[in-house]
Amino acid sequence: MTPLVLLHGAIGSSSQFQSLTDELSGSCAVHTLNFPGHGGTPEVNTSFSIEAFAEHAASFIKQLATDEPVNIFGYSMGGYVAIYMARHHGIRINKIITLGTKFHWDEATAAKESRMLQPDTIEQKVPAFAQQLQQRHQPGNWKGVLNKTAAMLGEMGRNNPLRPGDYASIQVPSLIMRGDRDKMVTMEETLAVYNQLPQGQLSILPATPHPIEQVNAHMLAFLIKHFIGS
């Protein structure tokens, strides 16, 4: 079977893919990983960046020691990393699927998203989410994950790692998906990337907001299996 690698989103971890992994079981060889500093992996002294995450994912794929090109599903930031890898890495990729990936970054967008990543505010106003983040990243420091992610977004706002002209050079068949109720990712930026990809396809998921926990895993698995099997 062609391996399928799942890449999680910002401040996330591979544990969030459990329902999706269960749905995909038996249809393909599924592999998950945690980006450095996430999901309890050792704390990294360097800052977070798309480039570093892409390098980490590329190294993981190389260690699979497969002769086949891999399929990659990336949720949110994971989708950005997957597309970045297709543009800048020599990894053999068969197909890419993204869901809820924000491709458009400028300073105003980065500032808006970073304001939602303030650990003290989350701890005071949304303690249940703070506890969830602590459990997701233990024994690591969840507050450090948020602070480094906010810094990464700020850098992306100043210097977007993927430029508008990059997408037209990506020859990997790519399915770009967005939930119809996603309040973080706009339809405009989704369509802009889809229209530039030479082998792009588009799918809009009904009754689907941004958080991966609120995505219908059965429907998502069906779309993934249909695309990579076509």
C-alpha cells in the first residue's frame, strides 16, 4: 500500500488524528508524526518555522524506507507544510490533500491569529482549553508551544514562505479542502491556491468548521480514500 502521512496543525499533535486513523484503517498504511516541540516531543531550542517543520517531515518520510512516493494529508498548518514540501523538497510525493489550510498571510492576519495564542488569556478565560493543551503537549510546555507559534505566524506575516508564483510550479495532484463553516480560512484564499495548482482539485465539506475535532471523520476519510485511490 502507498503510505499516507498525516500532518497536524499549529499547536496540535498527532493524537488529534485518532478518529481519522481509525476510519482509514485497512485502506492504506497510515503514519503520523509530531512536529518538533509538539505532542510531548523534546522541546526545541530553536524557533518554530515552516521550513523546519518541512525538514522534519521530510526526514520522517525518508525513514519510512519506502520505494513508493507517499500520499500526504495535512490539516491546517500541516497542509501548508505539505505544499511547501512539494515546492521545496525532493521528497517523492504521490498526492497531497489539505484541509482548512490558511495560505494567505500578511502582518494584519498574523497579528489577528497571534492574539488568540496568548497563554495567560487562555488560562484565565478558557481554562478547559488550557487543560486540553497541557494534556496534548505533556510533558512539554504548552505555553512555550503557543508563544513560539505566535512568533512563527508573525514571521509568516512579514515573509510568507509560499509566494503566489510557487503554486503554479507544483505538479503533484492536490486536493484542497475547506469546511463551509471555517471562520479562519477564507473561500477566496482557498480558491486562489486551487486555481493556481496545475493538478488541483477542490472540495467543500458541508457543516464543517475549522477545528479538526469537529470534522466528520467518516466523511473526511471517504474523501481522502477516494482521492488517493483515483
